[in-house]
Amino acid sequence: MPLFEHPEFDHHETVSYCHDAASGLRGIIAVHSTHLGAGLGGCRMWPYRSEDEALTDVLRLSRGMTYKAALAGLPQGGGKSVIIGDPRKDKTPELIRAMARAIERLNGAYVVAEDSGTSVADMRVMAEVTRHVGGLADAAAQAAGRTGDPSPATALGVFIGIQAAVRHQFGRDDLKGLRVAVQGLGNVGYRLCRHLHEAGAQLWVTDLYLPAVERCVNEFGATAVAMDQIALLDVDVYAPCALGAVLDDATIPAIRARVVAGAANNQLALPRHDHALRERGILYAPDYCINAGGIIDIYYEGPDYDPAAVDAHLRRIGTTLSEIFSTADAENRPTGEIADRMAEARFRPQ
């Protein structure tokens, strides 16, 4: 499909295709907006079924990063990159360096960080080639126990967001006995489960990687369920923490949870599904608001890293969500629409 006619094209500033025959790299970099600053966003490696599927993902993700940074109050724009391939089979240092060379050619318009299928170690390899890498702890930070991995901050931000959603929807401040279904148990999903378990929540979990499921069953007393059942459970909160587009015409009518709040990006398959959730009385925590903890942590990373400042900024995720929820109720509008309006007021050129 031609780029400018693509349904996910949203006036992106730059879309760059990257290829390196020697390493087998096939990648795409999308910069959505640099109005507030360089476009920050992770590099995702995934075995996409087609080039068009990869393009769709990188366009949606980069746009989401613009909204995420704006709503989080960060002086950054939005970008994203994807590598077509299986990270467990196809990833090599040569391939990662080739992607880094492509990033360097954009001269700082895009700043890369780790994402699904890549790691902090991969970012260190990229840093051998390009200066434009975020989320890397320096030597002093590493000595203090920080690795540059943004997933702990992302998980904490999602937990704070769930607290805000539960307070708004159920009128309660504690999570003891709260029933939560978590879909996806990677670095963020696993840490979110730990926060929820420590707060007294009951957990139902699923993941394609069975050892991750077993880990949560053993450590948190979670109940394992099939992937195709997780969204259908009779629980209080459904937390999508894997890939996006899980809220669609098939799943929304079957969801029994009264709150959807998770770490996954682009949870809505289409914008109209925001309305569909509200019509069913389901409170949706806009994904790019609740999962902003990672970019907040990356923004503060450096020699003057202040844990208290990071924690205070992460707590603002709950405050922002509460404002979104209240405004949505007052105007009888979907929460995603309110979040978009708030973000656009900050990054759209006046």
C-alpha cells in the first residue's frame, strides 16, 4: 500500500526503510513528530508476516510515542523502529549494528531505546555506532544498580494507573482481593504481576512463553489460562501487556472486566473501539498514558539521575488518568478521545 494512502499515516515527518544485505537487516524507522523534541521510541524486533504489517505497526507505534511524550509532559517527540525477524533466531550483533547505522543517518531526529525483541545489551551494541541511543545507564549508574532497563518504571506506572482506574470505577483505594487478568508476561507484565500480588490482588495470567506463565504461577499464586480466554474472564481488571490491537469487534462484546488497563501499545484495533468500550461501561485507561513510565525513566537517565524526581513524575500518571476519567464522564465522551485532545494541545504547532 502506498505510504501516503496508508490508514495509519498521520503526517509522519519521516519514514525510512533500512536494508543491509550482509546482516540480513530489513527494518523501518518512523518519526511522527519532532515539534517538542527528538522522536524517542524503542526498536521492536518481531517476525512480522509481511512488510505491510511491519509498516502498520511502526506508523501506529511512532504516533503513539508522540502522544505519550506530550501527555507525560516531556520535551520529546515520537518515533519508533521495527526490525522484521525473529529475535530468538535472527538477531545478531551485525544486524543490530546495521540498524544503528540507519539510525545514525537520521542525524538525531530519532533516538532509539529497547523494546519487544531487543534489550539494553542490544542498545549498548547500537551505541558503538550511533550517539542517538536512550536508556543507557552510565558507569556510575550501573555501580548504583541501575541498568538502563525502562521496564521497572513502565510496570510501576501501569500499577499506579490501575490504582487510579480502580479508584474511579469502584470507589476503592486498596487492591486487596481485586481480580486481575494479565495478558503478556514479559519484563513489564511480570513486574506488574509482582506489584499487584504485593498489593493483595488475585491474578490470572497468560503468555505464549510457558516458562513465563509457570514463573508467575509459582511466585504469585497466579492461575494460568489459555491465550484465547484471558480477555473473557469474569474479573475486575483486564491488563493487556503484550502486542496491540486486542480490543476489537470480537473481544469487546465478550469482555467481562469493568476496567481495561495494561502496558500494551495500541490496544484499540480501531479508534471507534474507544467508543465501544464506553458504551459497554468499561473504563479504558488510554495505553499511551498508562504505559509512559519507561520514557519518563529514560528522560531522567544520566549522571544526575534523581530517583525521587522519577517517582514523583511516575505518580503523575495516576493524576493525569484521573483527570481523563473525570473529563470523559463530565462530557460523556470516550477516555481515549479526551487523552488525544489533551496531548494534541501540547504538541500540535499553534
